[in-house]
Amino acid sequence: MIRNLLKPGLQDSPFMTKPPFSFTYGGQSSAELLKTWGRKCDTRLLDSRTEHTLTYTDPKGGLVVRCVAIEYNDFPAVEWTLYFKNAGSADTPIIENIQALDIEWERGATGEFLLHHNIGSPCQPSDYGPLETSLPPGATKRIGASGGRPTNSDMSYFNMEWGGEGMIIAVGWPGQWAAEFVRNKSTGIRVRAGQELTHFKLYPDEEVRTPRIALLLWSPFLMKLFTKGWNGDWISAQNIWRRWMLAYNVPKPGGKPLKPQLFGCSSHFTDEMVTGNEANQIQFINRYLEEGLKIDYWWMDAGWYFCNGSWGNTGTWEVDTSRFPRGLRAINDYAHSKGIKNIVWFEPERVARGTWLAQNHPEWILGGANGGLLNLGNPEARNWLTNHIDRLLTEQDIDVYREDFNIDPLNFWRANDTEDRQGLTEIRYVEGHLAYWDELLRRHPHLLIDSCASGGRRNDLETMRRAVPLWRTDWRLDPLGTQCHTYGIAMWLPLSGTGTGVFTSYDFRSNMVPFTNCIWDVRVKNADYDLMRRLTEDFRQVADYYLGDYYPLSPYSLENDVWMAWQFACPDIGEGMVQAFRRANSVDESARFNLRGLEPDARYTVKDIDACDSKEMTGSELMEKGLAISISDQPGAVIITYKKKVE
């Protein structure tokens, strides 16, 4: 069924008669209702994508259901979002149990269903850890968000495989979503996903939207049509997903693709930014420059506003002029004069009691004057916030808007709903938050947004189209944990960030990711800056490989007596790297890893970037016999690069 969405002639596909979504309206199933409703399809070419709008209209009450689908002509991918509008003059009957995705799929005679998915970011060493769930006949697996933040407990991305082919599914909803995989007794499976709770009527002229659903199908046949170098398994499919993410989803500030970057930050030495001031921020910037540590951005975290000595007192969004008499602009201007951009932390959604918002506009807050959640579903509150933050971004000349979100919104949303309007507060909030970001980006086309939410708790697809996770988890500065985080998150998100805080090669390389935050106390003048300069130069040498394909080379493990390794491959230029880690309690001084994504007959120059010598190996040797790596340090980390020789 969905496969036909990837071919020409959408109007003739089963999608038109059996849509991949469902809902209940006035107690009746959409599967029966839509057969009797008016139906219209419009198609238009966007670029390398085609938009198809399927519209159903209730002939009795005036409910209009639109499904806006985007077909990607250069990837085996399709996505859609539903819109429900009351075009009548009276309230609608109850609309409920809206499943933005509802499909049934039949596999072939061989190969059982296996679901690949990942833990979210609950702030543990296991954040983003890979999971596998078998789905034999009769099995049911339900996965969902927790507390209203979409990747609080589980990632909202799935790869379901069967018999050498499969389907990647993503739920784009920065709210409370749920997905269910139900096997029948034969060879089929039903997959449903959407907002967890919907039970509401719509007022005349009122419209709501659903989560965005994205599907990417993979099989040997499809991969021959859409890509080269297909290796025939679910990991290869993940790399098609990564390429699609980079091509169509990852933000491009100013129209330019993002590149890996190095940050500098003092917040962990100045009680976040509560004790930060103009002098100590410039002092830190100067020390990085004095030691020849070139950073791309200076990071100012929580606490620069009026907060009465506690960074959690959020809700008065003005620069604390007692500590920053010339505003943050003085620091940002100084950094810009040195070729360094800036990142500034905000948390506008959480409002503390006694702050400006709580005192002056309790009607905007779900929780009132006692504090709580700024209701971005309220147009007046959203407009105020948009204009206020826009002014700060402009006046303080801020390059990266770092938005945190340290509160679970679900109870606030549901407590605000009436019995016949359940799920509406959440929908309006999600719509409002996305509209808020969209307007900031419209006004500031070069702006980059950080999606932090107590780490990585809001990293769904809809969010990732507007922001990047510069701080992917609050489980921080832990080499073992970060290795495990990279192992899992790289399957889904090509760009993410974390911090490194100890002056050692093992710590830096374990925490070396596309966006690496150097949280070093550079006020210490007798540290090993030669090592730090060499490590940051190493990062510059290999960082672009993070934009390539990703292959885990070792098993995933949280144990401290093993090796862990992965490969980033850029087959278009014949280059890549391997990062390998010997953990502290591993007794094995060497290990061998079979590389992937190489040309069997090509010759590659292979080099440990810490060594002066190199060697040549063929692609087939590296893939079949494997690359032998030795690490004498315990713990220790190496980076091996390879480059195809041009004959």
C-alpha cells in the first residue's frame, strides 16, 4: 500500500481508497465513514518532492479532513500530516482516537518481524541505547512518550525489518505520542501511531493538526533505485535515513549546511551563569585564545537573567545588569571581534513563582501566579514571547538560541482540558511552540536553535527540522556513558553535541562528537595545553566524517571491561574514520573490526592519527579480515583514518 506512494500515479494508488490513518467520529469508524464522504486530490511539484493533498468532506456536518503528503523523488520516503477542520456552523460530534498512522502490512513467507528502536534521554549512561523487540504472531508492543516530552523515555523512531527488507517509521510530535505494533496470527502486522489522547469536539471554523508521520522503505530493489553501495541490512537502511535527514531535515541557518563545531564554556566553574559576569566571561575567552585553543562558539548557560541567585528562577527574561551592566552584548561583541560566535541559554516555557511573568500575566500560565507552564497555545502569550525574545536576540546579538525545557508539560495540558476537549490544550501548545520557533527563524534566517530539554528529551522529527541537540543528554562528562550515547543516537541523528571536561586524550575522544563543548577550566595555567591543542586539531582534521554514513563495529555494552568501536564512512570521496575505545578494565590490548561501506578492489591508506606511519590495505581486506587495532593505554582511545588511493 504505502509502497505505491513512492511511485508515480499517486491518484491510482490504494492510498486514495484506504488511507494510512484512522479516527472515530461520532462513534463511527473512519474506515466506514470515509467511503461515503466527498474526496478530492490535488498534486503539485515542489522541487525534488511532490506534494499530494487528499481532502475528505463530511456531507452532513461539514468536517473536513485533509491529509498533506510529501513524496520524496530522490529517497524511498514519504511523510504526511492530518488536519481536521470544522467547516460547519455547529460544533462537531466527538472526534477521538486519531491515529495519524494506521497501516496493515503483510510480510513474505520467510523472515519474522523484528523491531529496532532506542531508549530516549532519561539522563542515564544507557540514554539512546539500541533495543530489539521480536514480533512473533500474536505479539503486541506499545511504546510512547513520558510526561509530554517526546524523547523523555523512548526515541520516536523505529526500524521494522522482515526477510531482508523493512520500514523506518518516525513520529514527529513534540508532545505525548504513542505507537503500537500488533501482530496477527498469520503473516501480518498492524502499526498505529499518533497523539496518545484525542477526544474532542471542534467549534465552527476551528482546525487542528496531528503528528507528522514519516516512512522510509528499504529493500534490495528500492535501494538499487535510490542509492549506491547498498549492503543489504537494517544498518545500511539507517544510513539512507541519515542521508535523508541531512538532505531535508537538519536545519540550514542562512541556507548553509551545518558543520561540526567546537564550543567553549565556563558555566560548570561559575555555578552555571549565576556568578557569571562580563569580566570572567571575557577572561575565559582570552585564556582559550592565549593557549591557541580555537573555539567556534562561546557558550553562556543558565543564570544570566534576574534569578535571585538560582538559575531555576525562570520567568524574568532581562539581562541582570548588576553583573552585566553593558548587557551580554559586550561579551558577544568581544567574541565576534575574535572570530567567535555565541550561544545563550533560555528556558521560556517554565515559569517560577515571583518572576515577572508570574506576577504580571498569571492568566498566561498553566499554574497561574504560583508558576508552571507558559501556555504557548495562548496566542497573546506566544506573541509576547516572540517579540520579547526577538528583541533580546537582536539587542544582544545572539547567534545560537539555546532553549531548555526542564518541566514535564503533560499534567498541565490535561488538567486544562474539559471532558469534551481532551487533547486540545496539548495540540494548541505544540502548534504554538512550533509557530514560535518558525517566527524566530523567519525574523532571524541565520539563527541556530538548540533543542535542549533536560538534555535530549525533545528530539522528535518535527523538532529536529528546526533545531539540533547541542546538549543531547544531561548525563554528562562521562566517557563510558558518552560512548554509549554516540553508539545509539548516531543511528538516527547525524548531528548532536555533548561536553568534555577532563584534560586527557581518552576523555576528549570519548566525548568527541559533531558539536563538542570544551568545558575546561582554562584559568589553570599549568595544564597540558600541548595535548589539548593537539586533540582539538585532531577534531578539525576528522570532524567532517561525522556527516557520512555510520556503522557500529562492536557490540553495544555498558560494561567497563570491553572495547567499543564505530566507523564513519564517506563513500563519495572514499574516506572515513574509525573511533575505537579500550575501556578501563579491558584486559585485551588489541581488537579486530570488520569495516563496511568500502570498495572491495580499491586500495586504502590507513593511518592512526597519533602515529607517523601508515599502511595500505584493500577494501576487501578491511571488510573481510578486519582492521587490527592495538591500544596500550588502559583506558585508551584511538582514531584511525582511511583514504582511497587514486591509481
